[in-house]
Amino acid sequence: MSITTTNLTRAAGLSAVAAGLLFIGVQFNHPHLDAEFATTTEYTVRQSLKVLMAGLSLAGITGMYLRQVRQAGVLGLIGYLVFGAGYLIMMSVEVIGAVVFSTLAHTAPGYVNDVFAVFTGGRASGDIGLMQALNLASAATFLGGGLLFGIGLFRAKVLARWAAALLAAGSVATLAIPLLPQVNERLFAIPTGVAMVGLGYSLWRDQRACAIRILPRDASRPLNPAGTK
């Protein structure tokens, strides 16, 4: 396969689809996060999938932004940068969880439980250091970036507008988690996952349509027989 802008953009679309499906998939039957769970193989697998999801998402939103860089304007740029930062921080957090917390769970289970409590909307009973600031940065960039990027995509009118609106709405809805203590907070990840699937498919289909429109023009050119002018 030749490396072209169209092929790279289509790959970004497929990356977004895969990321959305992973984001939804890892939420189902997710055990309670605690030090005991952090020592299991399932925890390592789930963390690895989350790292992969964050990487694919970053590739996906990059393709989305580059496809409509002119139409998205300043708001789209700001949204992309903030949302991209959110996925980078998320990836860092998940790597720390997979590599560091799985080890600390044996020697410092109290610290691991406190970090998990904060990252799931609770409170720590002890000092977790800069992990508190990292959690705030992750939430602010991911939710704020999702809102801004979703609005930017919606206004650009290039990709599926319903998916762009869902991305923005899903980010805002996540802010309601503290007000709904009886609701499983992992359900709020589903709208974002569905939005990423919709946007990724829209990007892939858009580039596929462009490729189909180009092919007939190339194929319709008359052949120049050897030796003729």
C-alpha cells in the first residue's frame, strides 16, 4: 500500500473506530479498582487496552482535525490541542497504572487504594502527592477538550454532525457524575465511545469517497500506444 494523505487519513478514521470500540469494551464488567485487583492479570490486560485506546484516539482525532483544519478554525485548533493533551495525559496515567501500581499494590496497597479512590471520584485518606494534580489535569483536558473539539467538528460540517454533537454532549454529561452517586460512572464513557466510532467511520467514508471520485478521472485518460504521438 502506498503512503498517501488519503490512506493516512483513512487509517486515522479506522483508528478512531477501534479506539471507540475499545473505550466502550473496557467498561463492561469492570471490577472495582483497588490494590487487590491491581495484582491480577485482568488488570494488566485492561490497562494495556486502555493505553492502546488512548494512542489510537490520538491518531484518530489528529486525522479528523487535519481533514478539516480550515473549516474548524481557531476553536477547532484549541479543541484539538486540549483534547489531544487529554489523551496524552490519559495514556501516561494508564501506563503508570500498568507498570507502577501493579508493583506498589504489593508493598503500598494503601497508597494505591487512595489513588484509585481519587481517580474514580472519591477521596483519599492519605497524601497521594502529584497524582492528585495529574487527575485534575486529566479530567480538565479530556472533558474540556471533548466539548471544544466536538463543537468545532459540529461547526465545520465535514464529518457526521450527530457524532460531533454526541462527543460534546457526552463530555458535558460526565460532569454530572458527582450528582448521581447511584449511577455507574462507567456508563458515561459510552457516549464518547460511540461518538469516536461515528466520527472515525465518517472520516474513513469521506476519504473513501474522495478516492473513488479521483479514480475515474485517471482511468478515463486515453492510453498512448507505444510509438505514437
